[in-house]
Amino acid sequence: MSVFKSKPKTFRINLSVPPEFYKELTYVSKRLGVSSSSLIYNISHDAVGHMSSVLHQVPESGGSDAIIKRLRGESINYIEQQYSDLMSSVEEDRS
């Protein structure tokens, strides 16, 4: 039995972003003391998981326009709420 826990497997991806986004990402990650990779993962993890669960409800070949519109609305609401929560915490930190 090993006393060391194995590190979960990770995958490397390339991400193309505009220069301004890169500048802001670098600034935020340095201020928080985390890597850019960690910052992107932690911010996007819940949103991607939510979108995945929503998309699993729609058949791969599409679905009725009403179902797709409802699910798209749920995703937009979720993302807007996550953004609002993030901005609220930033504002609280500034106070």
C-alpha cells in the first residue's frame, strides 16, 4: 500500500485567445497566485459540467425547437448567475 496518492490524470489542450484576454488572464492568475490553467479550469468547470448535463437531455440528432430553446435558456440563466456571483464576490473583496 502506497502512502502517496496518485495524481489524477490530466490532458493538455491548446487554447487560442485574443491578446487582451491573455493579458487579463495573466494578471488575474498572478494576483490570485494560481496558474492560468488552474484559473481557467476552476472558472469553467461548473459551467461546462452544467452545459454537458443540459446537452445530454437533447438527442444528438437535434430535438424539437421548443426543447432546444428551453435548454438554451436554462444554460444562459446558469451562466449569467455564475457571472453575477463572481462579480458580487469581486465587489465584496474591493470593499
